[in-house]
Amino acid sequence: MSINFMPYFEEYEQLVLLAGQVFERVNNEYPEKVKCIEGCSDCCYALFDLSFIEAYYINYHFHKKYKGREKEDLIAKANAADRIIYKLKRTAHKDFKAGMDQAEIFVNMSKERVKCPLLDDKEMCCMYELRPITCRLYGVPTAIGGIGHTCGLSGFEEGVEHSTVNLEIIQNRLYEISTKFVSSLNTKYKALKEMLVPLSMVLCQEYDEDYLGIIKESTADANTLENQGVEK
């Protein structure tokens, strides 16, 4: 089966373009407060998850761009980061089960710092042009679930009103694209549209037909016949 991902990639890229325009709008409004410069990697240590469409998009381009030893080294870094993130998420889950407020858990997680596996020795992103939307908006004020976030290196002050990017709008759009994409796949894993995973895990996987749970046409035909009472 050939996966037709291009229509969904194009929709995602339009959202990327919009995110860039929003960042520039805030940057132009507060040029003295946005401190993003080449070589700054503060956002490359933040924790966040990717939706299915973004994960698939980055996974596709990562495996297309990198081969051989260079790819193996990046996957090794991704595995190391993923183990750390797994432990942090396990702790957060235990705190939630113990009754800790979800907002407090979110704040605690936002303070954790794990180096992105795509950050090279010169503190530069190996896939900068293909970086996630979260990375593209990191230097300006954002909010999700009523909780605001501001880059600690920026000139934006906590408690002071500024133009703020509502990440829920972007996440809802990512979910919509993911839902349409998964609906187009002949997959047994319909919950893929709900997938939220860190970049480190995305780099470690091969998003092939087996991973995506694609149902082979011969199998699907056989199941159809069986449901109709026809012997195979």
C-alpha cells in the first residue's frame, strides 16, 4: 500500500507558515523583548509532545535526510533522551495518581530540561527548517489550558499583559489534520489520531506500514469474505 501523505503534509505546512507569521507579528510588536538569535538553544531543552501529523512529517524527513553512521548517532542520542523523558513522565503520572493538581504537574514538567537529540555540538538544530511548530513559537508568550509560558531569556515579564499565542487553537488544528490523515489510512490503529509523543521517540521509530497497523488488501479481502460466510 502506498501512503498518500502529501495532502496532509501540505495542510501541516500551511499551519507552519501561519505559526511563522504569528511569531513575526509578535516580534515586530515587541522587538526589544523577543531575544531569539542564532546560536540560542534555550528552547532545545524544553519538553513537549508532537501530534501524529507532525510526528509523521518529521519522521519522514528525518529518515529521508540522514543515512548511515550519522543517522545511527542521532538515533542513539534520541534513545538516550527518550529514556530520560520516559522517567520524567512516569514520575508525573505517579504524582497525578497521588492526587497532585494537574496544573502543578504541568508547571513542574515545564521546568525540566532535556537536550534535544537534534541539537549538535555547536548548539545548532540539525533540522532547523523542519523543526516543530512549538520550537517556532518558543520565543514569544504562549498559553494553553489557561497557563501562560514565556521564554526565560526573553524580555517578557510574568503577570504583564502581552500579545499571547493560544496554543490550543494550533493543537486543535493539528488534531484535525491528524484525524483526516488517519481516516485515510486502512489501519487497525484508529487511535493514532490521538498520538502525542516526544521528538526523541519520533526519531527512534520507522513509521512503516507495520508500525502504522496498515491492513494489507489481501487480508482485508479475506476478512470481508469470512464475515460474509464464505470459506477462504
